[in-house]
Amino acid sequence: MALTEDTTLESIEVLSDCTLIAKEVTVIRRDGAEVARSERRWALMPGDPLEGQDERIVKLAGSLWTPEMIAARLATIAKPEAAQT
């Protein structure tokens, strides 16, 4: 009974604001037959750090996220001290 586990980046969606939604699927097989499957999704917004992300995500973000877009998004994020005043 050989168990194998394969993890694959199944999709990357691009939303209208250039947020990237990544979907990763992990499949466990016993003797070639699938016995378990799990999915994980996460979102990346313009300006989010890309360290540790799949190369395809990094390339897509690099082609979509302009410096102006990143600056505009960061400007909309309220700083905690600004929200208290």
C-alpha cells in the first residue's frame, strides 16, 4: 500500500481590482486510487508581499500590479492611529 501526496496550483483568478485568488489542491492516493482531497484558497491584493508564492503568481502579479495601482491601494488602507483620531 503505497501512499502518495501531490499538491498542485490548480487556478489563479484575477478579480476586477487585480486581486489574485489562488487555489491549491492536494490529493492523497493509495496505490494510485484517490483516497483524500483538500483545497486551499488565498487572496493577494496589489502590494502584498509575494515571497514564497508560486512563480506563476509572482509573474502574473508583476505584469498586472503597476506602481500606481499599488500606491492607490496602500493609500486606502487606514493606519490604526489615524482611525483613532
